[in-house]
Amino acid sequence: MIVPAEKELRAVLARFAQARIEHDVCPTGRTSRDLEDSTYTLCVLTGARTAEQALLAADALLEQHNASRVSLRQDDETLAA
């Protein structure tokens, strides 16, 4: 699986969260479509079949991004020493 860029993943998560909130507060046809679209995008991006699986996968991907950033920082510190 191709790992999505952190920025793109965070943007899709934000879009999903906004759609979920709007649909929960005042469900309409538009909010339903927005939620469906954002869920689909999140699932495609993470390679998951459900919103729940996609959110778990997104958390794991964000952890990978964080671990990579920490590793790069440590490598930089080692080279600087």
C-alpha cells in the first residue's frame, strides 16, 4: 500500500470529522452525501472497508509519520555530534 502524505491524511480526517459533526447535528440530504463522500475518501486513502477501520488505520499511519519524523531528528542529531 502506498502511504498517504501526512498533510493529505490530516485534511481528509478533518473533512470526515466536519461532515460527521454536521450530519449528527442537523441531518439533511447534503450532510448525508458529504459524510458518505468523506467516508469513502478516507476508506480509499487508508485501504479500509469501514469508517471504523479507516480511523484505526489513519491513527496507525499518523504514528508511522511521527516515528519517521523522530527517527530523522535523531539521525540529524547523530550527524551533528
